[in-house]
Amino acid sequence: MSIPTPKRPRLLLWMGLFLAISLDTSVQLCWRASVPQHGGMAHALGATLIKPLFLLSLLLHVWQLFNWMMVLALADLSFVQPITALSYIAVAISSHWLFSENLDPLQFCGIAMVLVGVILVSRTPSVSPTITDIQPQPEGSEATG
């Protein structure tokens, strides 16, 4: 049995974040594809609930929940939540390609701002130091629990 190294949890964190972004993007695209574009709310609700893509989006949501619990066990919420904003970019670009939705220059500016924010957040520590990490114990004393 090997002792885990700091690189392994970091790799698991980034894999979990990639999966979180992918799952969130997939859920949004499945919902968009399953909702009819015409008709009233009652018609849309009835038509959506029976579509396979809507059922797939529910399944992906459950998977997303379990993945999110794993990600939160590895890092601070204040680190991981801003990183998942990359799904906004993925949804916007995918919607443009899949559903021929327009992306205007103002949206591209917003996408660039989100990307800059994610880059800045990703350069910070993923886990906050604890009190014991900040305040060293005096030499010869033992921590009491």
C-alpha cells in the first residue's frame, strides 16, 4: 500500500473539477435540447418530462452531486466554485455551435472576464491553512485534543 503524495489529491481535485464542469455543461445542454421552443408553460412541462434527454439530465445531476461531494472533500468551496464558472463559457460556446445561438461582442467580453477570474482564482491555494498550520506549537509541548 503506497502513501498518498500531495500530487495525487491535487490531480484528483483537477479531475473532479473537469468532471464538474463537463457534467454541468451537459446538464444545461440536455435541458435546453429537451424543452420545446413553442407553446405555453403547461405544454413545455408536459412535453419535457417524458423526453429521454430530460431524464438523462436528471441522471447527470445525480452524478454531479456525488462528484461535487468528492471535490469539496479535497478543496475549499471558495476555490472550487469560481473554477466551475468555466461551465458558463462551455455552455455559451456549445449553445452557439449546437443550437445556432448568437454570441455578440459583449458576451465575448463577459467570457473573457470569467476566464481571467478563473485563472486568478486557480493561482491561489486550494485549501486554507488551519490554525495549527499558522501557529507553530512551542518546542516540547504536545497538542491537546
